[in-house]
Amino acid sequence: MARTTKHKLIIAGGGLAGLTLANAVAQSGINVALVAPVIPQPDGRTTALLAHSVDYLKKINVWERALPKTAAMTCIRIIDDTRRLLHAPEILFKSSEIELDQFGFNIQNKDLSAALTDSLKKYKNFSRIDGKISDAVENDENVSIILENGEKLECEILVGADGRNSTVRKLAEGGSGIAVRQWRYPQSAIVLNFSHTLPHDDTSTEFHNSSGPFTIVPLETNISSLVWVVKPEMAEEIMSRQHRELELEIEQQMHSILGKIKIVTDIQSFPLSAMNAKKMASGRFFLVGDAGHVFPPIGAQGYNLGIRDIEDLAAMICAQTSERLAVENIASRYNAKRRGDVLARTVSVDLLNRSLLSDFLPVQLLRTSGIIALTQSKTFRKMMMREGVSPGTGFGTGYKVFGEALQNIPRFFQPSKNHS
Ligand SMILES: Cc1cc2nc3c(=O)[nH]c(=O)nc-3n(C[C@H](O)[C@H](O)[C@H](O)COP(=O)(O)OP(=O)(O)OC[C@H]3O[C@@H](n4cnc5c(N)ncnc54)[C@H](O)[C@@H]3O)c2cc1C
């Protein structure tokens, strides 16, 4: 009979969230295993890491390894390119306005993943198991896990960092799954990197179009990454185009602000949707990252929010001093701490995205007024910038209160589906 290997904590998923949590927990000496399949296709995306996330990567001793591959973002420019009747003025945020050297750093996901993986090599209490979780059942003492290859594992806490279709989330609650609320957008994100003849000046530029944002983020000297949100049929058409033809279209879309461009990576397309789980923990099953919440790539929120899940969960687990983890207590505190933040971010990104798609004049008026307020009021600008880079520092407890209030609105509290 196959032997069962025991660990205190098992993490499912070797994406950015799983690797980050493994680093955070391993440094406190806890016996942790990461169950992760080999990723078939390299992740072509880049991640804009906001200041708070950078501080956390420093705290878990990963930043030194990532830093050489990053590019600083000192300015963020938003240009209304909707060509609608109500047109917002251009807005430029400078990190120096809030006494920061930069808002954050941009890095290719493959480079951040390599830094996180490399950093884990120093921990003797960490192990990586190549495979996928196919079943998990909890009892009063443990979670018994079976991998797709039949291998058996056991742990006190199982964390799903296994992405939007999380198996861990579906196996929780005795197999009925943690309920989710999810919806689709009529949009896809085209992702690629390109070289350019004019310097980016460490500035990220977001053009707001009526199909979604077209965002350029600095990557290396004269290289930037692009996330271009378009209608799904246009995404298909873009994917079939010759590079030269597409390069000209991209130059035109960004009004040639970076001069002539050349695509230097593969082009990938991501259909956009949103999801949030009703709970971030149930029994011995916990969720972090996209397993618990997904939204469109607007305002660099996905992994940055995932880092805050990880920060809270790792702190609660690592603070335990008794031989066995007080799982029930950790679960209820983790749920209480994460819910407001997740809901507030989901709703903010959703509203911003819908305000771009909407042709409804009052919605455009609201959006334009918001942007005008940002150009006029120094205090409001600073609050927005601080909240953006380090949640909780701009609006104080305001954002938390907003998130908590949302939990009382049935539309956001009641999940529409059990699980996908
Ligand atoms: C176009 C685009 C641009 C983005 N830009 C930004 C940005 O600038 N800043 C930002 O903060 N966020 C950004 N995001 C969001 C960010 O990329 C995601 O939030 C983040 O990558 C999610 O990481 P994850 O580890 O939670 O999930 P995933 O990356 O989905 O990883 C999950 C892993 O789990 C594995 N897995 C699945 N099932 C199992 C199983 N049964 N057992 C074990 N393992 C399993 C999978 O193989 C996968 O490797 C962007 C998203 C998109 C689409």
C-alpha cells in the first residue's frame, strides 16, 4: 500500500500566489509542501507590483532576486481616448507627489516566478511535488489528499492557490464546494511586449478606449509591455494578423508616443471575467489569489490583492505556537479580514471597467467628473495615489468600511452559482 506523506501545510498551485505563500510560510520553519504541475506554456504577462507588494517581497527575502529584472514606474498617465461627447482631461500622477521614489515596479511573470522558485531552494522544511491534487477530504484532525498519480498526502491546512478554476475550492465543504459569484465581460486582453525608438521615461500610460483600456507599462530600456483590452471578435482578428501590420496599428493606438515599435514576444489573448468566492476559508481549506477572486486587468489589482491574502494568512499561521494549528480560529479570522478588501476591489474594478464600456451619458458624466476632481484637488489626488500603492493608507478605514458595507448588499453577498 502507498505510504502517506505528512506535512503541516500543503499548497496547491505553483503560480505566483502559491510560490509567494510557500516563501512566506517556509521562512518561519513550518513544514510546507507545494503541489504544482509543470506549467506547459510560459506566462507571457507582466505584473505591475505596487509599493505595498514590493515591501512584502522584501520581507520574505525574494525582492533581491527579482530586482535586476524589474523596471520602476515613477509616473502614471491616463488619457481619455474614448472620442465620446464627454471627454475627460489627461491626467498625470507622479510618485514624487506622495514622497515615493516610484509607485512600484513592472516585471515579467516568468522572471518573478523564477525569483520565487529560486528563493525556495534555501528552505530544508520546503518540498515541491510535481503533480495535481485530484481529491481531498477533511476530518477533525487532517486533510487527506490524493494526487492525480495516486500519491497520498496529509496536512493540517490545505491552501488552494490553484487559480480561477480551483480544485481545492470545489473540494471544500465536503465536496459541494465554496460557492462563487462570477460573470463575464464582452472583452479580451491582448498581451505582448514591444521595443520602441523613444524612451518610456519610467512612465506607464493608460489610454481609455470605449472597448477598455490600452495600457503600456515600462519593462526595460526602450522595451514596454502592452495590455490591450478589446472586444473578443477583435482579439481573434488581432491574433491572426501579421506582426508588421499589428505594429502599425499599435503605434497608431498610442499616437506614436514611443515612436516606432517592434513586437518582441509571442502574442497572447485572455478572455476577461470576474469571480469571487463567498468565503476565503472553510474548515481546513483556504484560498489565496485567483482561486478566491478574479477581475479584469485594470489598475494592476490581481496579484497585488493576492499578496494581501498571503500576508494575512501567513501571519496567522506563523503566529501559532502550539503543536497543532488552531485551524477553526485561523479560518474565521482570515474570512473576516479578507472579505471587505476583496469585495471593495472587485466592485471598484467592475465599476471602472463598466464606466468605459457604457454609452449611457450620466455614467460618462460621473466618470469624467471623477477624473476632473483628480486633476483639480491635490488632497483627493494624494489620497487616491496612496490608496492605490498601499491599501488602507489613502482613505484610512474608508475602503474597509466600503467593503464591509458591500457584504450587506444581497447582489454582492449572495453567490449566483455554486461552483464552476
Ligand atoms: C492580462 C493580465 C494582466 C495582468 N496584470 C496584472 C498586474 O499588472 N498586476 C497584478 O497584480 N495582477 C495582474 N494580473 C492578475 C494576475 O496575473 C493574477 O492575479 C495572478 O497571476 C494569479 O496568480 P495565481 O497564482 O493566483 O493563479 P494562477 O496563475 O492561475 O496559478 C494557478 C496554478 O495552479 C495550478 N493548478 C491548477 N489546478 C491544480 C491542482 N488541482 N493541483 C495543483 N495545482 C493546480 C495551475 O497549473 C497554475 O499553475 C493580470 C491578469 C491578466 C489576465
